[in-house]
Amino acid sequence: MKRGDQRKQQASRKTENTHWLKENKQRLSVIIEVQQDERTVKQVLEQVAKLSPKEIILVVNGSRDSSIERILMHKSPIITSYVYAFPLGQDVWRSIGAREANGDVWLFLSASSVIAASDLQPFVTACYQGLDISLRKTETSAYLSTRNEEDMDTVTLAKAYLNHMLDQREKFTSMIDLPIAITREAAIQIGIHHLLVPPLAHAIAVNKKLRVGQSHRVKEEKRPLKDNRSSVRREERMNMRLGDHLEAVHYVNQMKSDPSPYNDHS
């Protein structure tokens, strides 16, 4: 490629980035869960700040380390923190953050994973360009090749089963996996209270013909199990995820037989 063409591409990319940052300042709410994240929350906030969002909502729950102190060190007028001394349910933070968000597009993150701003913007941009829900890209072959039999747990199978029921081409795509972005309008149609059960929210979105799609691939960060207690917590999370998927499966079956209960309350 000629040097002049490279300069044109760089200038075009810079103009596009400036455009999306302006959109973010007016429309983007970033909602972040914080627990025992003293080692990563500072870096997460630094990357999110590069997006220039309208607001950052932190839902801190059950934190026993110095996460709150690290947050207080990151002074910003657009940060609002909701602190709970006790752990909330697994995804309750999503619903809490959504109820407080003022933006048109909501980006959900965990403070346990540091993801570059350049890998976060595509989720948001996809919603600006027409998607209602923007999910992580997955490739079935790559997904399976990076997991051994032990990692291929029942939650992974539950994702595939639910997507099969929903006639979704990508079998491992899930609203469980962060980051995700969703428009305010889509969340209202789903029911903000349903966001605390991501598989159910996913099923409702597909049933309501919302535009759900993959937007960007993010390298997965695995957190090593430190001790037996970590292993127990992992099993507890897995059981909760299975329960969430069972609720979504029940919804799909209910919609096929008698949709009236959900039509009244969704």
C-alpha cells in the first residue's frame, strides 16, 4: 500500500473514532459489576474512560478487598457507585445498573476482566448501527478446540441447547458472556427485571424479534482456581447458570403452548 493511501486510511479511521466518541458522550452508559477486583478495577476504569461515555455506573456488591478504595482514587464526575455490603445474586447487578442508566445504549462489563477500549467500542457501535443486542462473537470450532472435556461443562451444553430451541445459528452465543451492549428500547421491551436472568432475557429478545447479533471477538481471560473454596464457588455459579437456562427453556416451551402469562408481564 502506498504511503498516501495509508495516511488516508489513518485519517479516515481517526475521523470515525472521533464520531463514535461524540456519540458515546451523548448516548452511552457503561454498567460495571465490582466484587473482589482490587487488582483490575483501576485498569478497567482507565479503558472505559477512553470511550468517553455519558456515564459510568458501578454496582459494588460483597466486596471484601480494597476495590472501593481503588474506585475512590479514580475521580470522575461521570462515575456513580452503588455499594452493597453483601453479595447480590449472580446477575442482579445488571438489573440494578439498568434501572439507573440514562443512556440510549448500555454496555455491561465485569471489573474482573480488563478489555481494551478498542475491543469495547465495536459492541456499542453495533447498537448505534441497528442491533438491539450486541454479543461476543464465537466460532464453534474455535470454541470447542480451546476447551478440554472438563471445561466442556453442562452450562456450555445448556447454551447450545437453548440456542437450538431458539433457532439461532451460533450455538454458543449467550447474554451471559460479557461484554454485551443493549439499547434502552430493547431492554424495556424485554423487561428490565428480566436482565438479571440473561438466558431468559435472550430468549425473550429472540421471541420478540429483536435484532440480536454478534459484533466482536474478545479473547477470553481465564481466572485460575486458587483453592478449594474457589472450586466450590465455581460449582455454585454453574448450578445457578443451569437454573437460569432452565427458566429460559420453560419460557420457550410456554410461548409455544400458552404465551399469555409472559405477554401480561414481560
